Amino acid sequence: MTRMFKKKELIFISFMLFSMFFGAGNLIFPAFLGRSAGEDVWISLAGFILTAVGLPILGVMAVAKAGSLHTLAMRVHPGFAFLFPLLIYVSIGPGLAIPRAGSISFEMGLKPFLPESLMNQPFMLLMYTIVFFAITLWLSLQPSKLVDRFGKLLTPILLVMIVVIFVKAVFTPIGSFGQATGVYANNSFFQGFLDGYLTMDALAALVFGIVVANTIRAKGVDSPKLISRYMSIAGIGAGILLASIYGILAYLGASSATIGQPENGAQVLTLVMNSLFGQGGIIMLGMLFTLACLCVCIGLIIACSQYFTGIFPKLSYKKWAVILAVLSLLVANLGLTQILTVSVPILGAIYPIAVVLITLGLMSAKVSKQVYLFTILFTGIFSVLETINLTFFAGAMDSVLANVPLYDQGVGWLVPAIVGALVGYVLSTIMKSSSDVDSDLAA
């Protein structure tokens, strides 16, 4: 007999999911957005929250509704159901997200405290990542303890640290908001919308679903409807926490307009923390980044290990965890700059497809296979073309692609997606009518 969760248990599940989402990128991007958007910070933050909070919540709900990412992707095509999840798991796993978190943890958690002679020595990054991923692996080997470690311990520590920083900033303001700069000056909302992609949380939502579902089952819940319901509640709870923290970080960034000339979100936060707490603030920031990165890496290694164990069962969960940790360590030692250079175009190609898949998954179960197929196909073709144009041709095809509405705002894939949905709908209607005629003739 299945059991019902108490409110306290649901809160801890929400905390667990929040900490799995909340990594270094979730600290960096809203802070830089606030600094760059200035007086337009809340407009830009609204766009950011749509993609960095709204999409992850909807992603968890879509997976909960479908039962699994594989089931959802099968509505498109069996080949897509194998290839797209594999691409997502590689991207948010050892290919990009886990190494990125490990590198950022070093950049913010240790590098600022090293002697100048050691700061840029490759062996320091190697030694740090060996220790970091050893701890990550050790904590990943028992996924059943995820709620206890994340929901009851790590997440509360993260939240308390951020609240302390915010309270200090409110009572001792750093400065006033400045004018919006750069692309934020004329495109605040859409730039925030695009910045939300960089957190990778919509992709993570599609794969964290299996971790959340398995955690709920381990607590004695075996009813598919209850699992789906609890997953959705956890998604909403995590989303509320994320939106609240993003608001705080954006405010901190916007209020730092009068100090320094930072080039990225990490530098923005360094300036803020130094202004608020002095050298102690830099230590606190290093701890915050390290803890956030550790939580994300643990969650991602667990999710990826469970996935690869499912499709390649000859290797056990623990063996996959070791393999992924080692691969992540190796990629992390390429350096943060190289990892970020590779990650942006890949995200630009697969993120729109994930958004469309999530949207279709939340619609009526009666959405036809043709609608799924052509919507994903048209979105994918445009996204790949746009990525090739920006990555390999330095924008040489802009004059052609600019004819697509909303291309200049960075969401040109919306129109191909709508066209694909219409084509799929028309084809499914024709096929249904033809089937009905055949049935009548047979009768």
C-alpha cells in the first residue's frame, strides 16, 4: 500500500530539487544581469525567470505527466527518444555542466586565496578537481540519502548564507542602480530571456525527473499519480526558491553600479561581497560557490549514472558514477574559458528543442504524433542552422535568417516551431479523415 507524504517531506524534496538546480551559473548570471540592466533590472529579470525558473518547473511537470523523459521523447520518434536524451545527458553531464561547475568552484573557491605565483598553474586546478570530484563521487554513491544530505543540510546552509548577504545589503546599501548598458539598453526583456538559457536548468529538469521520482519511490510511494503529483509540487517549491534567490542576486548586482568595472557575474559578486564584508566576504563567497557547485555535481552524476545504467546495464550504477566523475575531472582541466566557449553554441542548438518538447508535453495527451514530429523537426533545423551560422560563419547568414520574425531578439525558432505545429496538425487531420473514410468503406 502506497503512503502519503507529509508537508515537511514535500518541503525537503523541494529543497533537494532546488539544490540540484542551484549551481555556480545560477549565482553568476542573475548578478551580471542586475549589474548590466541597471534600472531595467526587473524587466530583464522577468525574462530571465521565464527561462531559468518557469521552464525548469514546467520541465519537471512535463516529465511527471509523461512518466519519464523517454516516454515523452517517444512521442516524437524512437530515434529521437534515444538521441536527444543522450545529447542532453552528455551536455549536462561530463561534457559541459559538471566540468563547468568544477572549474568555477576552483576559480571562486580556491584561486583567489592562492599566492600569485600559483594562481595560473595548471597543476593547482588538477589537484583541486581531484579532491572536488572525489568528494562528489563519494556523496553520489548513495542516491537514497539525497533528501537527507540536500534537503535537510546543504540547501538550508545555502539559503541562510544568501539571506544573510541580502539583509546586510538592505541595511548597508552598496549604491544606487545605474543605467542599462550594452544589449540590455534596448533589449532588456529578451536578453534576460536568453540569459536564462545559460543556467541549463530546463535541460536539467528533464533529467532530474528520474532522480526525484526514484527518491519519492524510495520513501514508499508507488502510485504513479501520487509520484506525478509530488514531483509537480517539488518543482513548484524549487521554482519559488529559485525566483526568490534570483531576485536577491539581481538586486545585489544592480546596486553595485558605482563600484569597479567587472566583466562577468563572478567579478560582480566579488565586488559586492568585498564591499559588504571585506575580506571575510570573499571567503564567504568562495564557500557559497563551492557548496552550490558541489550540490549540482552530485545531482548530475546521480541523474546521469541512473540514465546510463538504464541504457547500458552491463555496467553498474557505481561504475558509471566513477566513469562520469573521472571524465568530468578531465574535461574540467581544460579550463573554464574553453568550457564556456563550447557550451554556448551547444546550448543554443538544443535548448529550443527542449523548450518545445516541454511545451508539447504539458498540452493535451491528444496532441498527435505528427504535431510532435514536425514541431520538433522545424525547431531543430532552425536551431542548428542558427548555431552553425554563429559558430562557424561568424554571422554571415544573418541577412537571410533575419527575415524570420524575432530572430534579432534571439528567439527566431518560435516561428518555425509554430509552422511545424500547424503542418503536423494539418497532416494528422488529413490522415484521420482518410482513416475514417477507410473505416466507413470497410463497414
